[in-house]
Amino acid sequence: MLIRTWWCALTSPSDDGGALRTEEFELNMGPQHPSTHGVLRMVLKMDGERVVDCDPVVGYLHRSIEKMAENRTFTQVIPVTDRLDYCTSMTSNYVYVLAVEKLADLTPPPRAEYIRVIMTELNRIASHLLWYGTFCLEIGATTPFLYSFRDREKVLDLFESACGARLLYNYIRIGGVGQDINQKFLDRMIEFLDYWEPIIPEYEALLDENPIFYNRTVGVGTVPLEMCRSYGVSGPNVRAAGVAEDVRRDDPFAVYKDLEFEIPTEKESDVFARYRVRMRELRESAKILRQCYEKIPSGPYGLPLNYRFKVPEGETYVHIESPRGDIGCFLASSGGDKPWRCKFRTPSFVHIQLFKKLLEGVLIPDIMAICASFDIVLPETDR
Amino acid sequence: MTPQEFAKHLGANYPDHQFEIDPLNENCVLIPLQLVPQCFELLRDDDATQMDYFDFSTCVDHPPDRLDLVYSMYSTVYKHRIQLKVVLDRQNPCVPTVSHLWVNANWNEREMYDLFGVFFPGHKDLRRLMMPDDWEGHPLRKDYAHPNLVVRPD
Amino acid sequence: MDGNYAYVALFLLGGAGFVCFNFSLASFVTRLVQSHRPSRTKGMAYECGEPPSGEAWVQYNVRYYLYAMLFVIFDVEAAYMIPWAAEFRKLLAELGTLMVVEMAGFLAILLLALVYAWRKGALEWT
Amino acid sequence: MTESVFFYLLSGLVLSSAWSVVRNENLFHAGLSLILCFVGVAGIYMNLDAPFLGAMQVLIYAGAIAVLLLFGFMLTHDLMKARHERNQHLAGILIPVLMALLLVGTILNAQWHASSGQPVNFGVASLARRYMQQDLVAFEMVALLLLASLMGAVVIARKEEGSRE
Amino acid sequence: MDLVTAYTGQDVALVLIMLLMLALILGFIAGSSLILIWAERKVAARIQNRVGPMMTGPRKFAEFSMWTGGLLQTAADAIKLLVKELIIPSKTDAIPFIAAPVLIVTVCVTAYIVIPFGPAFSVSDLNIGVVHVVAISSLTVLSIVMAGWSSNSKYSLLGGLRSAAQMLSYEIPLIFALLGPILLAGGLSMQKMVLAQREYGCWFLLPSLLGFLIYYVASIAEVNRPPFDIPEAESELVAGYVSEYSGMMFAMFFLAEFANMFLVCSVAATVFLGGWLVPFMPVPDNPTPVYILLGILTFFLKTSFLVFIMMWIRWTFPRVRPDHLMNLGWKYLFPLSLLNLLICAGIAVLKDVYKLNGWGISLASLGALAMVMLLLQVVRIPRPDTFLEKA
Amino acid sequence: MDLIKKIPAYVERIPNGGILMTGLDWVLNNAKASSMWYMLFGLACCAIELMATGASRYDFDRLGMIFRATPRQTDLMIVAGTLTLKMAPRVKLLYEQMPDPKYVIAMGGCTMHGGPFYHDSYSVLKGVDKIIPVDIHVAGCPPRPEALMNGCIALQDLIRGEKVGRKRDRPGLRHIDPATNLPLLVRPDTGLIRPNQIIMPDQLRVLS
Amino acid sequence: MIGLSHYLVLSALLFCLGLYGVLTRKNAIGVLMAVELMFNSVNINLMAFSHYMMDTAGLAFCVFVITVAAAEVTVGVALVLSVYRNRNMIEIDKLAELSG
């Protein structure tokens, strides 16, 4: 009877063409999940281990930074921008300050420009090290995380000696910087670089020659160039697609015109390429820092400005290169001492949109590798 | 291309309309509301402009009656960047979507819908982005009030 | 029955007893120090801070089944190979190379099975 | 005496877990009882001086077949239907009960002559010799059987998979 | 043989001895896990430029050196877990949920019966020794499936299923890798394995080096240690099948992980590294007390070394993706384990038919190894695809 | 069950029972204090400092603190960073999913009172102690790793003062200093301070 | 003392339980489980005879039966899976009704 039943069931024509009835189920990844970089939530539709559909949900860290900027004087906004992207406070300070300076038509003294470049590049190193650590953590390697943090602490020491803070600096000010740096700082910086540059190959050696790492990253999460354009991908992520696009080169701000550096690119545009680009950028930052050490002029480090100075009416948009990509600030002033509207165009906001497309059809472990490889930071997305 | 050239280029394509440089921002061209999707499509696809990269779009609230919508875009071919401004009615802000032209516009428009209450007909997925779904009001408007909002004593 | 095997039974019981003892001890201690405070929200399944959507008991991919199936087949194969391997040296003395040939035939057929599964893509995790 | 103690304990375990296998409304629990039953049967083999067979019972039945069945259950179950499912045919109860009476009656009435030959070893040594000598054909057929079943299962399982795309 | 007839009048003593053995093994498992967990944290700390637990335990020790700090850390963890509330979430299937940790520890404890800690120093030297370990350990899968299924949490279920598939896949190479030494030893009993290595004059590591590597990799996968920890991958599935376990129930899983780690390493040490055989020391036929002590020490040293390597691996490699893991198991390790069996058969023939001594066997196995390396160069077993493209 | 809860009270009544209970207190409290497993859970800026605290230079592990990803196995929730209104219900749920005994450290200004986001922010919860009971507040924006560790040590002292069989003294919001009946705050430079000393979110002083 | 008949009775009871399961279970997987019970009872039978008749044939046959059971379950569960995916249920009665 049993066999007959099965036989009948098998041979009789099925009613729906034998579609696979794997039940799709919804899986919440985040807001509290070890590898969603803070409070990103992804609502995943899963078919077993495979993602069918992904809906990134942001806003869990929406702290109304743009609203707060409207109620503070131009100077008071700077600490708020610190919190815009806490991994690279310097760049978010910088982009805002640049926007104000452009509207108010101020030109900082050359020494301040150099200090800004030094701080931005140091912060790029800190941010990339942070990225390297968390990226490794997410693909399951714990130890590189600790190595990168060990060296990141040394960068933070430098910041601390310059402005007294480890993470949120409030250092780049309108018309200059918060405090001057001295020769000792610069010497310590070079000392750090001498120590640290030989370590970069060690970071790479931990991963590069590891077949597990290759298998997990090569060919995973490929973003074709057209897709990059349509989504507005920028920074290391677009450079991994083979385009040497860098605001420092294309639209040079500060003294980047005078500095020699390469724009590292890779062709494949997969997770591995993005990793390679960032590792090579570390070296370029070191190169820039060494040039700054040679070239930094003496002189004043800022302009004397009134605390409640007024900015003429107008609107402007400036953008610079943050470690994550193209960060911009759209600033509108109504002629008072407070911004009328301050909007930040942030790279993470752009990159998170990619996930919906990229995560279709990948396995769960690839979600981690892909998400981590874009170096998203949630406060920047949510603002 | 400079903004002046942009304005001229657009004027050549749409002879019935006026294109001016925004008095507030020398890099910004004012666009009439009626032209919103077509004009953007032209900018993206025209060989002379090729604005293939959508930077961002945002709103500037000017109570009591004006709400400016600013688009910023860039051409990776010609390396020029331009802002475009559309002036909306603050009481009933409504502008056709451009999210089918650049994917990046998708979330930007959702954000504006969320924070400014601008409505984008034609947008596929117009939900709140930042605030919870049951949130009331549009926080970035100048006249927004909320019990949680403590005004800074200055 | 070989008395040694009584150890297996004893250890099975003893291990289970050990864990159960631990559980009851923990249960007692948590009540003693009043850390046993169940509540409705505490009983909710963990899903990254969201209230869980739907049942977790959903039907999964057939992929896992294919691996289990292969495992059964080769596990059974092991059941034949272990006695053979354990007696290899004695059988070698008794039967000579014949037993090697016999096992080679057995293995060849099963390797065919492996190759078949491989070619059919049963070893691919989709 | 230990043999009797173990026998009765194990029989109790086997029969009660088997009862749970056929009666339990939750199929997952039934599967778990099945494993317990398998382990009990393995104990019975040990009691019968065949430890290797017992180990194989645990390895194959409890470790592999039961997992396969549990997987089968997980992959096909539907929560609404899995609970409360049992046919209560009269025949379904009558036939087994009658059969049990018949079998037990026969067994208890029959005269079993235990062989008085010298004790044999039920370990791997005799098994290996049987495979290589007396049961050689069966041994090779087993390989064929396994191959065939694997092919069948792969074909059945993959066919559906293919029809998805 | 019947216990009563064999030990008339001594059955009480016998039962007492058995219970003592049980208590010893349970104590050993608990104690060794406590030490192993502490050691793991210290090793991890050393590898990661940290100091690891320092504040728990006598301050004097912590002041003495990094390696003596935090001795009581795991004890504190254990007591704390005792105090923690046991949560049984409302929608779980309670019976399997509680039974899963019970089963996993029970299985592990039972497998310890046959481990030869020293000459004549195992709980009971069952004559199916190796098979006993393998068969009993195969029940671990069930525990994990039960834990994953009954938790009624998606992360648990995904972890449980993944883990089951992984353990099933790696059990096969594991068994087949053990077949080589079984064949060489000509028996299944663990003590016999050790004695056979004395008879051969060399550890089975040499004749079946391939087997050792396969066994070691497969056993890492079996005990779900990184880089094969996909079932409980922290960054993916939160905590996999233990996501919903708290307090003592979680502690049991934790205990079982480390006890299992010690178990697989001690099996490897016995089967491949000569167990309690002291290197460079002739083994007396009737071991003297000194030799027994030395043997136990040797056994623990060998096992600890293997455990240390496992920890080292854990903190070094990224996690393997499940599909690559399956590829590795089925397409790479399994065929290689058959090859290993072939080599072992050859060595056994050399030993029995050509009466080679230890040196001869070592030489022959090195030769076989060279052949295998050559073979692997010629016949490329398809590796996970992408690596080849890049390389 | 109620009987078990009364055991400590009965034991203390028998002669020398108090010593027994004190010994038990000592063992349990020291175990709890030396093994605080915290939830891997970062909200904002402070999360980076939390990570740094776990990393090589500061090394949480030396206090016996390791992270667990699931709330079921954690004792301590370090609320690191700004808590928004959208996130608040999730944090509350996570807190409730932790098994007792559980502790909370509010790290950074945002978690105390909204920090720099106190004014003009419509979406930030002004103090996590509005939704979950907080044991220790660590000031700073973000607090330095040393400050966080100091906060953890203060929490350890708090735990060591507990008594078996009594509900933990946690009257709603902040932990109360028994000496002054005022809430306790922890700062790295001055140690424990009282909140009537005004704490400015220290990054907010601007150039004038 | 435990004799052959004890084992035989155990095996008979186990067999009948299996039969009961096969006849009453609706779910195909449940039926498979019951079939496994019957296999086991046969194995106990074989092993008991083997033990009391001092012959290793029963032992060898037990292993063969285990093999057959493994093959049966492999194919059986595969069939159940495929039936399930075609019909989204595996209740034997209804399947028989459907196929007429």
C-alpha cells in the first residue's frame, strides 16, 4: 500500500509544475547584531541559507544633527559634526568648516592647511585600521582586529597630544585649527610612521596568503562600474572598480595640489579589491604625511574670529574625500550667525542602498563580507 | 561646463522656459517645476552634459510659503558638477520622482519625504526612512515642534 | 556480556546525572538568590532586538538532506571497512592478496557512488 | 544476573520509547524517542555479546539514519499538520494486537534448543572473515545496493531542484 | 561473562570502583575544561598582544607574571553561570531544549571511557575502542539538531542545521582517516593502538601523516572550533544553536566544547602520536611505576600540544564559508583519506611480509609521502574554484 | 518556591548562620563581579571606545569581561552611545531578554541625559534610565577606555556589596549613594562624584 | 536467566508496535520511523538466534539488514521530500485519494 501510494503520488501529474516549496522566511539581522556595524537592520527574506531579498532599514541612529546645526552658531556646529562620523571626525569637521569658509570667503593660513591635511590623513589611517579590524572580525578572524587596534591607539595618541581628545576632536575650526602643533608632534608622527609602515605588510600577510580569505572575498560582492555610477558609489569602493576617482585629485582642496600621491585602483570591484585598495591607501597616506612633515611652513594656525560672527546670505556645496568616500556639505546661510540649513551628503548613506541589490542570492557569510567591505558607518547614514 | 553654460544648454532644449542662475548660489540653476523629470533625463542622457552621478538632493525650508528642493549632480565624464533648484509650494510640496533615473535618488527622496513632507509621485517605495513609521510631522521643517525637543537656551 | 560494557551504561547514566544535578543545583541557586524572574518579554525568542516575526519552524532547503544522505551511505560503508581494516593483518596471512582485491571491488563501487554524487552536483552547497 | 537486569531495563527502554515513536503526537519528539529506542537496541546487542554491532547500531542508526529522518521531518513538516495526526482505524489496532498475541504465544510454546557448540566471537574478527569468505557475494552486492540507493536518492532529490530554475 | 559469577563477593567493591572511575572522569572533565578555558584565554591574549584575565585569583600570582594571573577566572565564570537565571523561552519545545545539553555532555563523558591515559590506565579498555569513540561522538549531532530545532529561534535553527550538515560531512573523513592506524595496529582497542606503535618502532604519525592531518582538520570541524565554527559563527548567526541558552545550560555546552576538544586531541595523540609511549625510552613489558607516571605525563604533554595547536589555529584563521567547508570535506579530505588507507595497507604489508623495522617503515612512509605529494601535483583535486583563478 | 526564597532569612536566624550567608555572599558576589560578560552591542561613538577597551592596550579581558553576542548569556549591558527613540524599544527588549542578575552601564553623555543631543534634538532619548534601570553612569563624550574600566570596577564594588536573597537595591533610576542619598556618577579624573557638581558634556565647550 | 525466548518476545512486541505505527501514522515520515522499528525487531531476532545458536551468520545478517535499512531510508526520505514538494503534504491517506 505504501509503495503504491508513493508511486501514485510520484507518477500522477503534479498540480503546480513541481515548484520547489522551500518556505521563505524573514530574518531580522540587526539592529543589535555583532556584524551590522552599529545599528543597521536588515530585513532578509531567506531561502534556507540564501538571501532572496534584503531591505536595509536605517534610522536607528538618526540623531537630528541637521536640525541641531540650525540652532547653533557657526562655530558651535563643529562639535556636532564630530559625531557625524565618529571614525573620522576630522574629515567631517573639515568639510563643514570648508563650507563655512567658502560662504564667508575666508582663507586659512597655509600652516593651518597643512595641519588639516596631516590630521585628515592621520584620521584616514585610524579609520582604515578600524575598518581592517572590523572587517576581519566579520569574516571570522579575531586576531587582526587586535593588531589593528594596537596600532590605531598610537594614532589616537598623536591626536590626543594635538587636541586632547581620542575620538571626537573638534579640532579643525573655522579659519584654522584648534591648537597649533609643535615640532615634537611632527617628530612623533614620523616616529610612528617609521614604526608602522613596516607593519602594513604584516597586516596583509595575515590575510593575503590565506586561501580561506581568498575564497571568501574574491568574486564576492562584485559591483560593476555602471552600478557604481547609478548608485553614486565613491571613495575606495569606486576605486576598487578601476576608476581613479578621488576628490583630493579631481577637486583638490587645501594643499593636496602640492602633494605627490598615487590613487590606488583595482579592477575586480569585489570584496578583495576593496580590501586591497584600502591597504594601499594606507601607504599613500603615510607618503602624504611624510611630505607634509617636510613642507609644513611656520606661521599662524588660524584666523582671529568673533565667536558669533555672521556669514553672508547664500548657499554652497563643498565636498572632500573622507576615508569612506565623497563626503559633502551643503550649507545655506540666511545672513545670521547660525546656518539656515546644513545638509551632509555622506558616502555610507549611498553605499547602504547597494545592499538591496548586492545581497540578492548570496549566502549568509557573504552578507558579512560584503557589508563590511563597504566600510559603512551608521551615524553618517542616519545623521 | 559652467552653470551659465548649463542654463544656456537647457534653454536651448526647452525654449518655452526660463533658466536662471540662483542668486543665492552661483553654481545652481533654477528649474521650473513642470520640467522636473524630463529635464533631468536630458541632463543625464545628453552627450554634452552626461550627468551620470547623482550626488544628493535636499530641501531648504523657507517659511511661510517657499520650500526649495536642491539637486546636486556630477558628470564623471566631463568632471563638472551642478546644483539644480526647484521651488515648491510649502503647503503642498509635490514633485515628480527622479529615482528611476538614478538609484541614489531613491533614498534621498525617501529622506525628504520623511523629514520635509515632500511628496514624490511615481516613487516606488515612498516610506519613512529615518523616523519610525508611526512618527507624526516632518522634523526638519522650521516650524516643527515636538515634546522631545528642548530648545537651547541661548 | 562483557563486564567492561557495563561502564558504557554507567557513564551514560552518570553523565546525564551529572548534568541534571547541575541543572537542579542551578535552579535551586537561582531561586535562592532570587534571580529567577520570568516574564513575558524575557520569554520572547531572540531576534536581534526585534520582536520575532513568525515562527522559526519553517521548512528549509533540501540541501542539508543531500549531505545527510551521503553521510548515511558512507557511514554504512565504514561499517564494512572497519572490520576489514582491523583484521587486515591477520587476513593477509590467511587469505593473501585476495582480500585486498575483494575490498578494492567494494571500494570501487562506492567510489563510483562518490563520483556520481560529485558529477550530479550533490556535493555543491547552493 | 547483570544480564537479566540489563535485559529488563533495556527492554523497558526500547518498548516504552517505541510506544512513544508510534503514539507521540509531536513528530519531532517521536523522532527523538526513536533514537532512544535505537540506543536501547544497541544495548541489547551488547548484552548479546556483540559490542561491535552495538557500536554500528549507534553509529548508523542513531547517528545517521535518525538524523536523516529528523531532517526529513524538518524539511517537510508543516506545523499545522504535524500535530494531532493519527489514523484511528480499527484495523490499525486489531492487527498488531492479534499478531502480538499470536507471536508471543508461539514463542512461549516453542521449544528452543540452544546450541551447545563452543562459544564464538561476535567481534570484528568473525565479521571480517564472513565478508571475505562466506558472504562475499552479499558483501559486494551491498556496495551495489548502496550505489543504487544513492543514485536513486540523488536523482529524486535533484530532479525537483532542477525544476525550480 | 556475568559480573556476579565472575566477582562473587566482590561485586560491591566492583561497583564502588566503577563509581569511583565515573567520579574521576567527571572531575577530570570539569577540571580540565576549567583549565583549558583559562588557557585558551591566556593563549589568545598572548597571540593578540593582551594579557588576558588577571584580576581573578590571588593578586600575588598576577603580579608574578602574565601567565599566572587570573587563575580562578573560569571558576568565577562557572559560579556566576550557576547563579544566572535559566531561561526557557516561551515558544520553545521544552523537552529537547533541556535534553540537548544533557545529551552533549553525556556523550562526551561516555567517550572518555576508552582513552588510555597511561599504561593500563584507562577506565575500561573496550575491545572496540576507536569505534566506541566514533560511534558515541556521532550522537553529538543529535544534540545540536535538538538544540537548534527546539529553540524556535531562526538563528538557532540555521546554526543547528548548518552544524548538523557540517558534522555529518566531517565524520566520514574522520572515520576513514582512523582506518589507516586501525589497519596498521590490527585491532580497535586503544591500548592496542599504543602497543602496536611500540611494535612498529615508530609512531603512526609517520605511516599515516596524511591520515593525521585529515583527522586533525576533521576533528576541528567536529568540535565546531574556528575556523570551522560556522554553526556558532559569532558574526553571522549571533551564537548559532546556543543563541537561546542561558546560565547553566549554556555552561554545559561550553563545557562540552572544551571536553570534546580534549577528547579529540587525546584520541589523536593516542592513535597517531604514540599515546603514553615515552619517546627515546624502551618500554618495559611490565611497566614500572616510574614509567607509568612518565607515560601519563607524556600523554598529557602530547595532548596539550595538540590542544595548543588547535587554539593557535583558532586565533589565526578567518572563518570558512559553509560551501567551501563542504567542498573541503567531501572532495578533498575524503578521497585523500582513502589514499591514506592505501598507504597504510602498503606499510602493513611491508611490516608483516617483509619484516621491516621502525627505521625501514619510517623511510618507506616518507617515500610514500613523497609519492603523494607528487601525485597531488599531477592530479589536481579541484579546489574551491576562485582560489585557482586568482592564483 | 516561596520557601526557597525564605531560606536565607531562616539561615541567618540559626546561630552563626550569618557567617554562612556572608561566606556565600562573598563567593557569589566575587564570582559575579569577576565574570561580567557584556553584550556586544554598540550604538554610536562610544561603541568605538568600547571596542578599543576590549582591544590590546586596555584589554577588558583582564577584568574577566568578554563579549557575548546574544543577550541570553550576558550579565552586563553597556549602553554605548546615543539612544534614539526608534532604537529605544529594541534596547528595552534586549535588556529584558537578559537573564537575571543583570546590570547596566550607561556609557557616555548621551546615555545619561542626551549629552550633546539634549538640546534641539527631536529623536534622541534623553537618558537611558528612562527605559531601563542603570547601575553606573560613565561620563564623557565619549568616555576614555580608562573611564569605562573605572566604571566597570565601580560596578564590581557595587556587586560585591549585594546580599543573597534580597532584591537588589535599584530604586528605579540612578544608583543611589548610601552616604548622601544622591545618584552616583563616575568620572575618570575625580573618581566618584555627585551630580550636584555640574558636568558639562566636555566636548561642547567651543572656541570663543 | 534470560533465554532466547525473552529476546524473541521483545522482538515480537517491538515488531507489533512498529506495525501499529505503520498502520496508524498519517505522516509518511512517521511511517518510515515505524518501519525502522520493525527492522530493529528483526535485528534483535537475528542477533538473539545468532547468540544462542553460536553462529556468526546472524551477526553478519544484522549488518546487512542495517545496510538495507539505510538504503531504504535514504530513498524513502528522498521520495517523501519529492512528494512533499509536489503536493505540499505527506499524509498517506490523502495522497492515495489524490492519485485515485
